Amino acid sequence: MPRDPIVLYSTNTWLAYAIAEQYYGGNHYVWCTPHFDAASVPSINYAVPPSSSPVEIYRALRQDVMSGDRHSAKILANKGGLSTGAGAKLEAGEITKEQADEILSAIAVADTRSFRPVIFVIPFALVRHRVENVPIGQRAHPLSAEFIIRRLPRDCFDIIGSEGIENV
């Protein structure tokens, strides 16, 4: 059995971060991995496809934001995920209809810069009891190490904004 990781990483958008902070009590939904950069992990040990690599997600989002790409597939996917999340929170009774409408309006009018990437650095010891394995059929590769944390409190991670990492 593999040992527990020291740290988990997740790349998200600033808008997703801000919505969770303002509307979800500072609880964040994250898809994460113990491997920030696939190039730093021997491929014989783990498979880390670009779609689950925090550094690759970061680079793609950063490029789309810097170029002002209003047709970015990554940004469109993030908008869809944020909208789905607001619907789920409304259905669960965690937010009001008015709050859900505000979130959907914010997503609709957000400019490209609102989707700038941020990196969550999550000490595993703080979230061990919250981590769920991603089912194999939903992973980017059947052998990749991918996890979900449905309610990640703000005090359980550090955040690195895109302004702090210019050459990643």
C-alpha cells in the first residue's frame, strides 16, 4: 500500500475561489493530486495526464486568460462546473434561490481575467478524513492518483495566485 502523500495540489480559477468564499462558507470543492507536475514524477510510478496535472491546468488557464480567449474550452468548462455547483448547493438547501441567481449572474458577466488560475497547496494531514478517491472510470488515467475533497475549509490550504508564479 502506498504511503500517504505530504501535500495535495489543485488548480482552480479565482472566480471559483471567490464564489466558495462568499457563498459557500469558505468550503471549496476540489479535484486534487499529490503530483503538481507530471515531469517531476517517474512515469513508471504514476500516470499523470495533462488534464489532471495541476501545472498543466495552470498553464492552459493562464495562457487563455493572458490572451483574452473568450472561447477558451477551459474557461467554458469552469463556467459549466460553477453553474452545476450552484444548482447542487441550491438543491441541497445550502444557498437560497437569490444567492444561486447571483452566482449564475456573476458567472455570466465575468470577464476572462476572473478565470485566472490559482493553486491550492493542501497539507494531506489536515484533510486525510475528507479525501475521497476518484473512481477509476472518472480519472484522466486509470492509474493516476486523483482525489476529491467536497468540503475543503479555507484554513486547510494555502493559495498561490497567478501573480505569484510568472514562469511556471
